[in-house]
Amino acid sequence: MTAARHRHCSILLSGFALAALATSAMAQQVSREQDIVDLRLGQRILVDDGSCPAGQIKEVSGARMTATGILRVQKCIPRLGPKKK
């Protein structure tokens, strides 16, 4: 493999890695917790169901693996942007 081609492949792989990180950093938002179908380990989903105090939103995350699947953890976190419908 030539040096130029090796450099091109490295740049391309770096771009894919950055895209994957950016996608995982943005949390998905749903209106009901029942809408969460396949929660992955480490994934965070915002649930706007009105169960948290004003100015906060529920965050459901895949915390750890258990014998029966992924353990879900719920907590209220500050709402960072305007409420989405």
C-alpha cells in the first residue's frame, strides 16, 4: 500500500469514528417510555412524559448487563433546550 493511499484510508476511518461519536452524543427523545424498544448498553434516551419537575426531563439509560438483558436506569436531568412536541 502506498503512503498516500494509507493516509487516505486513515483520514476516512477517522471521519467515520468522529461521525459515530457525534451520533452517540445526541440523545434520542420519545414521548413515552414504552416507545423505547431496543435500549443498548450506554445508550441514553430522553423521555418527555411529564413525570419530572418543571425544567427537567427523564433520562433512561442502559446501565449494565444482567442475566435477563440490559438494566435500565431512570433519572430526571435539566432540560437543555426548548420543549419538543
